Amino acid sequence: MKRLFSLLLAITLLTACSSSEPDKRTILAMDTVISITAYGRAAQGGIESAESVIRELDSLLSVTDEESEIFAINRGGRAADLSEHSISIIRKALELGEMTGGALDITIYPVVRAWGFTVGEYSVPDSELIYSLLENVDYSKIVLDDAGISLPDGAMLDLGAIAKGYTGDTAADALREAGVKSALLDLGGNIQTVGAKPDGSSWRVAVNDPFDPQGEPFGVIELDGSAAVITSGGYERFFEQDGKTYWHIIDPHTGYPADNGLVSVTVTGESGAVCDGLSTALFIMGRDAALELLDSLPGYEALLVEKDGSVTVTKGLLSSFSLTGKEGFTLVDTI
Ligand code: AMP
Ligand code: MG
């Protein structure tokens, strides 16, 4: 009897250890649906701590929440005693601004707001207004030091281009610290993975069709271990006026939505914050400048889709990317 009991106990423990059923949680935060899927015995605890960092970052970084730290910075022009998260995300955004020749500029907020993208009341602003708002857009004038941050007059921050990637990194760290070896975070279509799948096989991440985002994906990326896959696409937020489409990714040099033939950019790499900042910036820079910059960034690969359906894949991603066969897409040579 005793032997049978220990045998049963051993079987139960074994099943618990090797359980391939993940724990899953879906939450609404950062203006989107976020789902966390984690495997193994540490999954529950990992999900708890991932959710709490997501909620913390959501309340710090929101540009519209009057209680947020970013809202306070935007109202006052200067804020001391910033949280470590705000300091490190702003620092990362400034580095990426430098790296992308100002394509990523977190002082773009007044322009984004004038187009109505923050609250969804869209309209094409008067060109004079765009012109005058652009005078205050310049990330290089932000002073960030131990005393806090100071913005030039009229400047306001928008961390929307990098917040989800930074949050994915922080949530993935929380899962790892809780002992989770295998997990997948989906932040409104931006994917971050922890480790490999529990059976050791690759994660397969679908890439949205920018012409039909609710439909079947046009491609799949296979990921071996921890990584981020982050997409910026005009289809994610846009409006139409007088037969023309205007989207939420604004070229800081013109004040108008980026218009260079790209319709979506997907970036993969280790850091979600870098992938997120890069995906937005490369979308603005256009295909050729994007490829040139990527060439100098080992570990970061991209998939660039143009409005005629041509798909450029950087060399390091070629072997792990495949088209699903959906009509309208063709791979173009990168060499
Ligand atoms: P993403 O979806 O990551 O490409 O980020 C797009 C969001 O970033 C927009 O909704 C704006 O809030 C913000 N944004 C738009 N243009 C820029 C820009 N040039 N630099 C920084 N942030 C931007
Ligand atoms: Mg981005």
C-alpha cells in the first residue's frame, strides 16, 4: 500500500513537472490586449509578477493618464525624482534617436496630438500649425541627468513608439526572475519570448498582412530562444480624408505621416525596446536607409514590406522566415 502510494505520488509529481499545459492570462493595458503564456511550475508566480510590472509601467508611461509620470513631465517641463523605469526608457529612446538620425524623436507628441492620434479625433492639421509645432520637436534638447529631466519650452514627450517593447523586456525579466524557463508575451501583436518552447522546438511567430491585418498572416518567423518580434505598420492606426490615408507614424522632418513606400516593418532581436524603437524609426527612414542602418547593427534583423507587396528580408533572418503563400507578396533580393 505504502509502495503504491509513493508510486502514485511519483507519477503525480512527474506529471506536474512535465505538464505541457501552459498558464495563460489576458489583460488590458497600454491601450491594447496583452496576453502572457507561461510553462512549467513557476508559471503562475511568473505571470503574477509580469502582470504587476506591466500595470506599473502602464501607469508611469501613459501620455493621457493625468496621474502618470510622463503627464507630469509634459505639464511641468521639468520633473525631479523620476522612477528608474522612466529614466531608463527615456535614455534608451534618446540613444535610438541618435542612432536613427532623429527619425525616432520622442518630442514628437505635440504633432501627433495635432493629428488627433492620441484621442482618436482625427483631422489633417493646417500646414502652418504643423510647421510651428515642429519648431519644438528636437529630442537632442532634452536634458536628462541625476537631477531629473528638463524639456525645452513647448516640447512634450510621447513614448508610444518604444513603450510596449520596453514593457515586454521588463515583463520577460520578471518571468525569468520568477524561474520561468519558457514563456511568450503578446503585447498587441508585438511578441516577446522567454527561452525556447518547453519541448525545445522553435516558437513560430506570425507576421500580420499589412493589407489585411485581420486576415491570415503573410509570413512566419521561427525563433530559437529569447527574442522580440515587433512590427510597426501604417494599418495599426490611421484615418482617411479626401481619399488619402494618414497614419500615426510621423516623420519628424516634415510633421506628416511617413510616406516612402513602406507599409510595415518588423524587427527581431534581443531587446524589445530596441526592436520597438527601430521598427518605428525604420518605417520613417524608408527601405534603403533602413537596410543601411541594419547592416551596422549585429543581432537586429528586419522584414520590410512595401506597398506593392514586395518583402525585403535582411540576411540574418532569411533562413528563419518563410512566406505563407498568401497571394500578393514576393520576396526581393537583399543583395
Ligand atoms: P509604433 O506602433 O511602435 O510604431 O509607435 C507609433 C507611435 O509612436 C505613434 O502612435 C506615436 O505615438 C509615436 N510616434 C509617431 N511618430 C513618431 C516618431 N517619429 N518618433 C517617436 N514616436 C513617434
Ligand atoms: Mg515602435
